[in-house]
Amino acid sequence: MNDGAAQRGPVLDEEQSRRLVEYGEMEHVEVGRDLYAAGDDSYDFFLLLTATVDIIRDATAIEPERLVYQGGPGDFLGELSLLTGQHVYLTARVVTAGTVVRIGATALRRVLAEQPDIADLLLEAFGERREFIRSVAGNALEIVGRPDTAETLDLRTYVTQLLLPHSWLDAASHPGRSLMTSAGLTEDELPAAIVDGAVLRRATPGTIAKALGLTYRPHGSPVDLVVVGAGPAGLAAAVYGASEGLVTVLLDRDGLGGQAAKSARIENYLGFPNGVSGAHLTRLAMVQALKFGVRIYSPCAVAGLDLSDDRRPTVLLENGSHIKCRAVIAATGAHYRRLHIPRWATFEKLGCIRYAATELDVRGYEDQPVTVVGGANSAGQAALSLAARGATVDLIVRGADLGARMSSYLTDRIRTHSRIRLHTGNMVRELAGAGTLASIVVERPDGRQDRLACRALFCFIGADPVSSWLAGVAKDDDGFVLTDSRLPTGSSSTPLPFETSAPRVFAVGDLRSGSTKRVASAVGDGAGAVSSVHAALASD
């Protein structure tokens, strides 16, 4: 079966092809040769001059080999994994001998930097092809699990954030049960993932990343800048650093986007008058970072810093690896707080407690009673998003004034929305239910208690800084990192903007003491810190 009619997408004109040829090497290829194959660690970009190549999804235990697309003279081969470095999903086999131009990873990044019209066309094509591959090569990564558990949600969020082609099967469905039987999986081994035939029991984002080649591996070339944390501040720092010529590595413990990726809708970010979901904004930023050559590794946990050399800080990873660099930008942000009430951990594990309101999180709660706890913008956005999906929302705010920490454009909508019931001055005291969340008990300011029907609780009550890995760096009483003018006086040198008490270590975004907790200010922090990095490196 050939599904490629709609897959070809953007095409190069003759003049663009001539320019592209200058970046590669011509090769004659014979019939039957695989230019790359499913499971390869990496592959090169190919421009087809006279050869014809079939793109094939390999046979599996239950499905035969499948022709996805046939590329002929004038076409090019490649998709987003050329930039992400993940393992290859499809096989490219020569069916008509001829000439191709091979362009390696380094040369391809030069194309993206030096040829803006070609870069725009290739990135558009890579994105379209990734979406196409997600539908035809989902068997390369299959996830099976119970949809309402926190572990399954973590996996699905991770693969969605990184645009990984995959298929999702509910363990209770017939296809899910069939896959479990063929893979020899039991209920207590869920969620599980099958990666190119290999079974990952009790799968995590980390084990999937390792199987797909997305974990950190040294590249040999010196690293200028390591950015730790891939929220808006970290992504911005990585984009600006790489676009200005710094060899940049971006690491994140969990995934991409930080707390912003968990926001259902951001309506006050410049340039998006109709609003944008945090997940979509994150994906756009990721592709932009890849365009400029940022090496992204996630999940990749950082254990600490070695600051013994004040001109060459070393980032220490939890797996024992280390990255020596010229500067570090810390952007690890903050973790959502939890309510200290009985059975919280139980319902959290069951997936009934959420700390985000993305499309995946709110799905399934149409016509259901849910609770949102919190009084800032993220809570307001979550309440409106859930109500828009048909849920009945109880919004619990500890303070007496909804507008104290929430933007007026949100408070106005919440107060007039027919599906949102506002409870100011209230606190959640109890969670109840057998096997799943059924109700909560809230306490009013006068001490009286009410029981509210509730199938899921969305918690947005603030955050604590993720700063424990920054041992030896000055922090305030709450653990947020002190920078520049907030540092204690008495230093022998004047710190640069965003610089911490450690030379060449900078802090941005929510991690920084005194920062404004907004996406736009986090992006500004990331961009501004890169200017300081250049100033620091100028003395080398």
C-alpha cells in the first residue's frame, strides 16, 4: 500500500536544489541498497537526483511490510528525527539505481543556518512528515496501559511533547489485550511499551528515551553552554545561545515546556491574540531550538555542578556522566505543591489528581463534576478549559479575593460562567472514593463543611523551586536562586545580569529569586542571560 500521495508536501525548486547540492557529496546507489533502516541510531539527509527510493515500514509480528512512500528525482528524504537524533523508524530502499546527494548532520545544520528559504521549506516538510509518520509507523513505539493512571499519563505526555510517532492502546480494549497477550504482559507490568519489538515493562519516559536513543551521549566537540531545564526560560536560552553561535546542550529531568506546557491556554502571550496552548507553544520552541542545532536530551536528570574550575563549570548527571562547558544557565523552575490531606498520594497514583490541564488531562471529564484548586492564572485557565469541555467545575480559592493573584480577563469570565461555581475562602479537607475519586469535603470560612461530587481534582496551589542540585550557589530563605543585584554584597567582582554567586553560572525564570511568574518574562530572562554569557566568555 502506498500512502505517499499526501506525504510529499513542500518541494524544492531547481534553484534551491542546486544550492543544496553544494552542501553534500554525490553518490551512485544500486538497486536494493538501504540508505538507512529502521532501528539505525541516526541517518543522513538525501537529495534524490536520478535515483528512486521506497520508504518502507518494516514487517512486524502481526503486519506485513508496507510501502509508505516512493521518492523520485527531485525529492528529498528525511524528517524531524534528523534534528532530534532519535532512532530511525522507517527504511529507505533504492528501487531504481541512480545518483543521490548525501548531506550529513553538521552540513544540514549549516543549510538551516545559511539558507533561510530552504530552511523554512525543510522544517515545514519535516513537521508534516512527522505527523504522517505518527500515523503509519506507530508500531515502532506502542504503549499499552490503563488510561486513568498517573504513570500512563506521564508516558503519553512525554511522547506527545517530543512528537514521537507512537500508538496508544487501552489495556481494557480488544487491541490492548491482544498486544498484552502477544508480548506476554501482565496487569502489574503496566504501563508497558514495545519499541521495535523489544518489550519495556513498567515503562517510564527514561526507559523509552534510552530505547529510542534520546538519552545523553557525548559528541566529542566542546560544549559552550549547558541549559538545565526546558521550560520557556530554558528553551529561550537554548534558542538564543545556539542561534548566536554557541554549541548548546539542553537538558530536562521530565520533558519539555515546564509548567507552561501544562497550561490549557495562554492568552496574554505576545503574538497570539487567539491564545495558544502551552503544549503547542512548547512544540514550536522545540523545533526552533532544533533548527539552530541545540542538542536536546530529555529525560536527563542533573545531580549537581562541579565548580572547582571557575572558568569551566562541569554539569554532573545522575547517571554518572558529566558535561564540561564554558557556562551554565539554570532554568529548572519549580514543582507544583501538593495538599497535605489524607489519601492524597493514593488518588494521585490513580490519576485522579492532576497538576496540568492539557488536552490529555481534561479528556474524559465531559459532563463530569471536577474540582480546580488555586487562585492564580493557571487555575483560572484550567477551570475555563474544563468548563468549555462540558465539565461542571468547583473552583476552590483559599483567599477571599479571586482577583488578588488572577488576571482580570480570567476572573470576569469565571464569575459569569454557568458551569463554574466559585468558592472563595474555602479549603479542601477530605478526599473520598473507592477505586476512584468520588467526592471531596471543603471547609467554609465559618468552619462549616460541604461535600462536593468530584471525579478529578486539578491542583494549582503554587510551587517550590527546583534548586537542590545547585549546592554552593546562594539562595534566598525559600530556596530561590539569588542573582546579580540580589546577591550579598562584598563580592570581589560585579556580577553580570542573571549571574549567580558562582562564576559563569546563571539562573533564569521561576527559579530566580524575585522573578515575575509569567511566560513572557521567563522568555526574556532566557534571552537576557545569553547576552551575559557572551560577556562572560569574552574574557577567554
